[in-house]
Amino acid sequence: MKRFLTKLTFSLLLVVAGTAFLTAQKVVSGTVTDPSNGDALIGASVLVKGTQTGTITDIDGTYSLKASAGDVLVFSYTGYDDQEVAVGASNTINVSLVAGKLLDEVVVVGYGTQKEKEISSAVVRVTREDFNRGPITDAAQLLQGKVAGLQVYNRGGDPNRASTIRIRGLSTVGANVEPLVVVDGIIGASLSNLDPNDIETFDVLKDGSAAAIYGSRGSSGVIIVTTKKGSRNKDLTLTYNGQLGTSNRSRTLDIMTPSEFAAAGGSNLGFQTDWINEVTQTGITSVHGLSAEGGTEKTTYRASVNARNVDGILQSSGFDQFNTRFNLNTKRLNDKLTIDFNTSFTTKNQNFSFNEALRYAVIGNPTAPVNGADLTKYEFDEAQFGGYFEALGLFDFFNPVSIIKQNKNTGRRSEFNFGANVGYQIIDGLTANFRVANQRNGSNNRQYYSPTSLFRGNATSPIRKGRANFYNDKSDFKLLESYLTYAKSFGSAALTLTGGHSWQQSNFESSFFQVGDFPNNSIDWSNQIEASQDYANAGFISANSDASPDERIIAQFGRASLTLDDTWFVNASVRREGSSKLGPNNQWGIFPAVGVAVDLNKYLNLANVNLLKARVGYGVTGSLPRENGLAQEGRSLVNNPDGSTNTRIFRLANPDLKWEAKAETNFGIDFNTGRLSASLDIYNRVISDFILNVKVEPIGGVDRQTRNAGQLSTNGIELALDYDLIQKDNFTYNTGIVFSTYKSKLDKYVFPKEVRGNLGAPGQNGTNMILVQEGQEIGNIWGPVFDGVDDKGAPKFKDLNGDGKFVVGADKALDSLADMQVLGNGIPDFELGWKNSLTFGKWNVNAFFRGAFGHSLVNTFRAFYEPRISTQTAYNFINTSKAVDGLTAARFSSLYVEKADFVRLDNLTISRSIGNVGQLKNFNVSLTGQNLFTITGYTGADPEPALAYYGAVDNGAVEDFNNPDVLAPGIDSRNNYFVARAVTLGINFNF
Amino acid sequence: MKKLNKFYLLPLVALFFGSCTDLEEKLKGEITTDFTTPGLVVDAGGGVTDNLGGVFAELRNAGSANHGGYYSVQEISSDEMCIAAKGGDWFDGGILVELHRHTYTPTHDMVKNTWNGTYNAINTCNEFLAKAGITANETAQVRALRAYFYLRLCDSYGNVKLITAKGVDAPQSTRAQVFDFIESELLSVIGVSSVSAGMDVASSPLGTTVNNNRINVYGALGILSKLYLNAEVYKGVAKYSEAAIAADFIITKSPYKLADASFKVPNLGRRPKVADDPAELVGYAANFGANNESSPENIFTVLYDENKAGGMNFSQMGLHYSSQFTYNFSDQPWNGYATLEDFYNSYEAGDVRRKNNFLVGPQKDFGGNTILDYASDDGDPILNYTPKINELVPNSKREAGARPAKFSYKQLGRPDMSNDYPIIRLGEIYLIRGEALARKAGNWADALNDVNTIRRRAGVAEWNGSQVTAASFLAERGREMFQESARRTDLIRFGKFNDAWWEKPVSQSFRNLFPIPADAILTSGSGANPLKQNPGY
């Protein structure tokens, strides 16, 4: 019946076509196939060139239309190269379309799509086949190293921590440094609820002229994600994708063995303990993904479920994620009405474990026992510590095994998204679009510290032991957008106009409470908090709650795109946007952009060159602050012992607070010969009016105020090359590099200079290591230069200015006579990604190397624990090749600043296509190795750049990931995960 | 276009121009306007309701007894306390060594914290004074409190801005002008134009009700007597006569008495199994205990409470990690502050203040067992505080130095202690009167009576007239006032602050003022009243 209906449709088409043409015509028919597997291509377009006449292939890949001899038929199919065939004597034209890189590939830009050729800004599309493989824990990792100028770093590789993402380096100083993520048109979506298996493409908008349509949140760049959709006229197809992998720690720090430690004067308790072994594990990762997709002529759908179980290399760390996603797209009312639904639901159970265990494993006394009962040389009350040994009289040390075995640190997160887009073609060329979206997230985190845990459990307290923390938050994001698109051709010119309105609201609320004092270890008391003795003594209970205001963004926007002679491409856009976060006097901003591109080859007519495009774009984008309320006076409530209350100012109002602005000019060249494609971008960006918490005179009650100040300029070059080196029937080799470099200079700041990035306790508080100075680069590591050891074992420093005085105290860092200099820079000089893809018959090998060069890191472990301090003999000593004999005092200097250039084999995948196995089609098996080796001179655990600093954290304090100091890159903090090496087996097939 | 409106604008109107299209930021989780609710203050008169709890809380916020601000800069720059660098621990970029050796600079963090904390406190006073509906007594107390904060600035920085309204800038005043402001404010609230033996303070809105967490007329006179005692330093004009009159007025007219053998409180730090631990704290010791609020000696104190009025962290700051087991502290201490050996040795063996003010020797836990430190650096795991400190930097032994314990620790103590911290107490008022009389007469024997009053209570032999000298008086004052943030000011007044002492060379006289913080100079630079740095920095 279906077949009959299809044929009837075709017949009707023929009739229509037949009446439209008066010339003598004949019926041409044939099949369109993919030569790689002989599959029919369903829904491929067949068009008589220069006319409106055409059809599409049916579910057998066949077509039939009327054409005259001499006509040229154009066959096209998304993802394949177009092919033109002249109609000759034969009535049958069978065509094999070759999958290829289409110059006319459609790229998603804000509020619409454009052909790649028409783009005048720096936009890079990354498609599925280029994604990183292996046990990916967050969607951003798919992109690591793939886009020139896009930095994705997850230092150490903690599976529970989102990657740091930067486009073209630091794009904002006081505001949100992470790019804006747009998923299927929904602005401000999160990458965390996307399963990597559901992603079809990323479009990365790198420059201001591309991102300006997103206005006050576009400064950090925009990552547009398109999820997989069903295909038209395709029967239901199921796809299974499975992975099973193991990961092990690959690099740690060099520390002393028990015998070395004893020989170096360490406090010898007589045991041999490898603390790092005690707290790490082989992590097992398994992923199962199942999707169903298909479609009719008018409607396509795709549903998927993904289950992801990831164990980290730290014992008991990892997560379970379950994700479902559904997309439905349909056309109605003679195809004038299009409706797209998408919805997803994600739950994630996380076991954060305690990264502190890794830190304390590094510095744990290797001669101390794990269990207290083993210590017989001295009395020890192990029962108080759940059987574990604790060194007790030592600042900032806890038995790492006890930390992870006795305590719990878990979280549950759920994310729900719903989006619908309704498009209606009002008249020919004029389409209206309405979009509504809602995203709801909730987290529920819990920490339980056992009454016998010294680490945060107060095991040494006689009465108040144990602690339970409860944290809940909920966030809600709503989006309503409507826009009109009008497209019209005038001879050889084509104009597209888009204009619309956007309304967004975010709400957030959280609550936290903490109770403690549990009687013993008989159960996990976080499940029965009424047992807490803190109820009897309410002053110990800690509770807080918060709710955000209605955080609103309202915008109007418009864009015009003009194409002339298929050669000149002009794009201009403007967005007017207001935010509730800004001061009432400056809530609204205007963000314009303009860009021009020209296909030079239309004039040069170079042989074998498909495209030689030059483009230039300029755009202004903004950034909003992370926090609410910065424009208003803030007061904290004080409860006094006499029962009185009062308020105390903690934040001064600033009604003039405005968005941080970025103006960016981008010049680019795209070159394509079919086998070789190259893209070069040169840019300049100037960020001004940083939203900064600025020091002010304390005469108004507080010495800080949020103000706009400062200017940062960045110049950069990005190059992407892709070359099909070998293209033989049975053997292909494709290789490519992405290269990026940039320099950021601080033109203006609130002060001529300051130092940031405190090294911290023990003993190195007030030791700020990163110089922030007007006229200088960002990320300069600043300090005295090590010059040997004096007779007391203290470090000597160089008298750099030769004045005979040694001005090296940490608080003298800004002194004009200071004997300090730039010791390195935390930002890489350049970064490189090198991809290699070999196909040999049914075998495919992908190797991806990645490197960053020219950056330095402060190795903080060494700075604290490498000197053989005679009064600090109960921590293990770090023992790298850079250790200095006789040095017995820890003091920050050039000694601890190391070059951290590295090259890493990020990803090696060997896969084999097996074909059909029984009922299973397109069976494919792959083996992936991640992080197989790293070449670096850095002695720390991980040479990846540290782009932000989260402060010194010690003695069990909790690290705050919400406040990265982006002006203090280059510090390899002690609270880091260890890098893992992973091997993963993957299979996928359809059925 | 009409058709277009139907299709597009109508839904647009419906969707977007409803009730929620404004951009006003209505904060839900924060307070943005000031308010005060009164509290009940129990005092000798039975109790009053006042609004001053929050203003007096500024004494805690301004770093009176915690690490990193006013207390730290006063104590560590003097010869009574230091923080030695213990290997990697407590070096902190050298700023503690700088305080000890008087090489501090305008960027010194604690010098900055002291400045900011004091000005923030002054702002709270200014905001309070601008409120409507406050009583004359409240106004007078807050003016006196603000004058006290300016006394701290006058003493530490000298040339500062006199800010008297929130956010209203003022030019930098000279130290003499700051002195005059403090004097006139205090005289005004005391209700006299000058101090005299027969002055009538009955009209003072401050009143005479005893409440040592508030300022009555005697508290204000105590602050004034401190100001006058240092007038020669602050203004270059001696006011010893006025200092003596103000102090004498308190001693003779007020109800306060020295905490002597008749004042006892339970010893909250007692370990039942340690025989040396007394059941009660008596006299001097009781005056500084965790339950010292009823002491007859304290005229004006900073209220501290482990629960509702935190900010006194001496147990954390001074004790070795493992002293946690002596007192069953809820948190591990930090092993920072210790007493200089020479200062410790200035006490006679029988001085009750030596026993009270320090922890020395092998330490025992709650059960009476010796405390073992499994991370010990001297090969002997027994925790033993030695008065001798081997060196200031870089490798002081972790157990070196007698530990401050004047504000005695209690069992089950929290990081925040409950001992009220005296700003004005009668013991010091005796010393002020004695010193002022002696300086006025140019004869130290004139201080004999008052100094012997203090020595009697300390259980040491009384002196005869020839035993009182400037040096011996200063030493006696040091022993009595240890840990009360008085030593630096005293050393300056006695001309000894620039002398050499253990691990400290002779320093230049400009060090008698701290530098104006670099941040203050920088941030004032863009305004109408840029601050000028103190000479020498």
C-alpha cells in the first residue's frame, strides 16, 4: 500500500511536471547509491539544472522524472558530493554519490543556517567522525584539540569535574569565562546533560562577528550543538553502541621510597606503605547506547537511551549516568508548518570520593602504617580513628586511606529539557519561527564524615564527632523566542533578513545544612540525622538557603545576509539586549557585527581550486557577571548575643555597572582543492570594562566594589590544515593539524600592577606568584631567582638589580627594588593538534596527538615538600630530578617554576568494519587508547596548562570551584587528580 | 503588513508583553537595606534594651583577638610574642618575620587588614549615628566607641582620615588633629570640657551603670586616660596630669575592684586526672578565664562567645596541633604564636601571672597521659614546650616557645573562645595612674603605690622606691599586660621599640608608625583626598 501511495505521488508529480513543460521530454529514471556499501540513498535530490523541476529518490533509492536530452541532472544528498550528469540517449541514469566534504555544507549560525561558503566569520564545524573517542565523560572532551583556538582542558581527568573550555583564550576577566552553549537552538543549555552519543555536530563560533547575534553572553564564544535526528523515508533502524574500558594512573609525582625517606632524615616509623597504591584503582568504564530512528516523508524521529558507568582511578570515584533523548520533526499544511520537538532527561549519580586523598597520598610518610594497630613502637589509640593510623601532630595531613574508606561524598543530579520550535511559512520566502524551551536541573549532594574520621569528622574531639552535609539546589531556565526570516533573490543577488525577540529567565535556589556529633560508627548517620547531638546544642548546626532573583535577559535582534554573484557575501547583525544583573543605569547594550567574504577564485580561476575565500568580520559581544546583585548594596544580617540584630554592609552599590564588552576583528582565508583544505584566521580582540571586584577606600564600610575597569587585548593566529595524502581504493590516509597561538596583553587595569595566586599554607601564605601588570602579558609567573643554598639550608636568591640588597620577601613583589623577575608564563605560546586517519580495507586507524608549548607551571607540591626540612620530617619528600641537595627551607622561587611543554598521544583508535553479522548490520569493532604516552620535561603529574586558579586549599578545607581566578593561570595546585591512561573496546551495529 | 501583524505580532504580544518583562533585579536571598532590632542587655541595673549589639560587634570584626589583623600587628611587632617559621610552616612569605624585625612595608597584608577592619568598624558607627530614633545614651556610647577606633588608628598609623559619615571622604588629618578629635569626642560624651578631680559626670549620657560589654562614663574615661598617657607620642605635648586625673577618677569614684583572691570562677580547662589543675581560677587568672564576664575588674571588654560572638582564636593560633588532646578541642590548633624566651624569663618563679599566662613543659592529655606527636621533628615524640626557641627562621622547632595561655582554654573548646577581652580594666588603670604620676613628677618612685598594688596581686614581693625605674616599670607593665595588645604602644612610649632584641636588630624610629597600606594610598589617589605615606616608607 505504501509503495502504491509513493508511486501515486510520483505519478502526480510527473503529471505536474509534464504540464509545465512544452518541450519534448522523456522519462529518465535510475538509482542513486553509496558506492562504499552499495546502499540506496533515500531522499536524494534530483534536479534538472537551471529549472525548478526535480524529485527525490524513494525508499529503494530510485527516481524518475521527465527531462530532455541535453538537460543536466544534478544529484545531491546531504553529506555527499553533488554530481552532475547530462541526459543523453539512455533513459536510465544510475548514479553513485561519493561521500565528501561539501563546500555547500550548511553551518548553524545564530537563528538560522548558512552555507559554509557564505560565512564571513570564524566558524568551525566539527562532525561526528572527527570526535575524540574512548571513555568520554563529558561532551566537551569530544572537541579537545579539534578546533584551532578552542582549549578544552580537564587537568588530571577527574571524571566528575567538567572541563575548562576557552575559545581564543581569556575572553572575559570578571565575568563568565565559559562559552555560551546552544543546543538545538536553545540558548544557555548545558553540555552536561548531553550524552556524547547523541551529538551530531558542533559549530563553534569563535569570533565576535559570529557571536554578536548572541549579544551579552557571546564574548566567550558560542558552541552550537546539533543533536542527531531521524532520516526521512527510512524504516526504523536501531543502533547499539557499547564500550568497555579500563583506566589506570599514568603519571604521578616522584616521591621517596621508605628507605630513601629514612635516609633523608624522615621520621621513620618502620613500615613500608605505598600510599598512592593504597588509594588508587583500575577504573572500569562501561557505556551502552541504544537508539531508534526513522522517518516518513513528512516526519522523522529519533529516540535514544544511554547508560554510562565510569569509575575514576581514585578509589570509589566515578559516576553512573542515564540519559534519554527524543527528537521529533514534522511538516504539515503543505509543508508550510514545521514543528520540531526535542526533549531529554538525564540522571547522574556521582561519587566524588575525595581528591584530597591523592594529595595526602603524595605527602604521606612512607614509613607510617595504614592501620593504627600495626604501630607497636608507640602507644596509639586506633579505635578512635576507625582502626586507621593518623600522624596527629601534623598540619595538613590525614591518612588518605581513612579519608576514602570512612567517608562518603556523593551527588545526584537530574536534568530535564524540553524544547519546541514552530516554523510557519507565511508567504514564499517569509518564515516565522517560535521557540519555547525549558530546562530544569536539580542537584542533591551529600557528604558524610564518620565519627572516626580525622578528616572533617573531628575524630579527636571527645564529644562532637562526625558530620553530615546536605546540599540541594534547583535551577530553572525558560526561553521564549520568536523571529522572522525573509529570503529573496534578485537576479544574481540573494538577500536574507532575520529579526526577532528573545526572552530568557533563570531561577536558582539552594539550601544547605550541616549537623554533626554522631554517637558512633554503627550506621551511616546521614540517613538518620535526628541522632545528631547538635540538636541539643543548636549553635553547631550550620544551615543556609538562597534563591536567586528572576534573572532575566530580554533582547531584540536582526541580521541581514547578502550574496552577490555567488561571490561576495555580506553579513551584518545587531542585537540590543538588557540584563537584570546590571546596574539600572546601564542595563541595555547594543552589540553590532558586520562581515564580508569574497570567493577570490571566481576572479583568479586557479586550476584545481574549489574555493579561495577571504573574509573579514568585526563584532562586539558582551559578558555578564556570574553573580546576582552586584549592582545593589548588599548587607549581611548579624545576630548578636544580646538578641539584637543589625545589618552590616558587605557590598557597595554600583548603579552604573554594565556588561563587559569585547570588540573583535577577524581576518580569514579558506582554501580548498578537494584534497587539501586550509583555513587561516588572524584576529585581534579588545576586552574592556571588566566586571571586577575593585579595591576602594574603606570609608563606605567595605573596601571592595564591583566596577567596570580595565582593558585586555589579544592577538592570535589559527591555522587548520586537512590533507588527503593518499586516496587509493583500498588505502587512504588523511592527516591534518590545527595550530593556534595568541598573546593577551593587559592594556589597562585598576592598578598599575598587582600580584595574585597565593601559594598558601603551610608557611607560604601571602606568597602571590602571578604578576598582573598593565602593559604586560597575562599569566606571568613572578618571583625571586634561586641561587643556591646558604649555610643554614635556606635558599639564596639572585640580586637581580645589582644593588647589593636582597629584596625577595613575598610582600615585596611590587617593590620597585624587588629582586624578582618573570619566571615563566602560564599560557602556552602555541597549541597543536595533529590528526591521522588511515583506512586500509576494512581497517581504520586514527591517531591524534596534541601538544601545548611554551607554558610553565608552578609545581606546588615541590614548592612545599621537596626541600628536606628538618622540622617537617613527617611528610614524605617530593624527590624529582630537580631536587636540590642541602636545601632545607621551603620558599617560593624560580626553582619551582618548570617549563611544561608536552606532546601527548591523546587518542589512538583502531577499528574494523565487519559488515553484516546475521541480523546485525554495519558491525564495527574498535579499540581505543587514551593518553597512551606523554613527552614532557615537567616533573609534576600533569603538564596541561592550568588556565585558572582556585586558591590555596589546606587542612581539609573545601575547594571552591565557583570562583576561578582567571588572572592567575600557571599554578599546578596540590588538589589535583592524577592523569589516567585508558584502553577501551567499542562495538556498534544497526539492526 | 496587516496580515503579518495577525500572524506574528499577536502571539508575540501574548508571549512577551505579559507581566514579567521588566529587568528590575529583585533580590530574594540578600538584604539590601539596613535595619536594627534591639536586644536585651543584662547589666548591674537589671537590664536595658538597646540597639548597640551590632555596633559593639565591630570590636570583634576589627581583629581584636584573631590572627591576621590588629592583634597580630600589635603583638608580633613587640618583644612579647613572635611567630617563628617552622620549616615550611608559618613562613607565609616572610610577613611574620618582617613584623618581628620591623621591616614591614606598605603592602604588608596584616597592616592592610588592620586599616580596613578599623575603618569598616568606624563606618558601622557612622551609619548608626545617622539613624533616627536612637537614644542619647546610644549616641554617646557609639561616639565613644568610634573615638576608641580612632585611637587605634592614631596609635598605629598616626595620620589618617577622620571619616564621620558613611562614604563621605575627608582630607588626611595629622596625628595631632586625630588626637584632638578623639579627645573632644570623649570629653563631649563624658559631659565635661576638661578632666579634673572634682568633675561632675552626672550629666553624661553614658551613665555609670556597670556593663562591661558597653561603654559607661568610666569606660570612656579609661580610653581618655590611655590617650593622655601617650599624648607626648601622639601630639608632642605631655598630658600626664590629665592621664593621672582620669585614671584616679576611675579608681576612686567607680565601683570597679581588682580581681583579687575573693574573685573565683570554676576552672573550665580542668583535667580531673591531672592533679596540678586547680578546681577554680582565682584573682588574676579568673579575670581572663572563659567565664570572666562577672569580674569586678573589667570596665570595658570585647564580648566573645564560642557560639554567638566568635572571633577569639587564641587556642588555635598559639597551641601545637596535639594540644588539642589537653583540652579536647573540637578543632586542631595551628601552632603559630609563642612567647620570646627573654620575655618569659622576665617573670619571677612565684609570679602567679607566669603560671597563668603560659603553657610550658611536657604536655598531658585529658586523661593525664603524656601527649605523643607522631610527626615530631626532634626524635622524641613527647610534646614538650620549651621556653627557648632555637631560631626565628627558617627552622624553628615545632615545640619551641612558651605558649600564650592568659585567656585560659576550656575543655571542649571550639575554635572561637568565650573569654571576654579587656579594653579597659582597673589593673591597667592603676598602671596608667602610677606611670602618669611618675612622668609628671619626673620621679619613678611616684609610681610605687600603684605598681605594688599590681605586684601584690601577682604574689610577688613589693618593691621599694628605688626599685622602680623606667625599665623595671616597663617590665612590670609587660608582665601584667601580656597578650592585651599593649606592648607595642608601651615600648614606643618608653623609647624601647627600636632597640635590638632576640632575632631583631635595631630599627629606625619611623617604624613607630605602621605604613599607610599601599592599597589605601592607591585607592585614595583617584579621589579628592589622596593619602600621603608616613615618612620613611
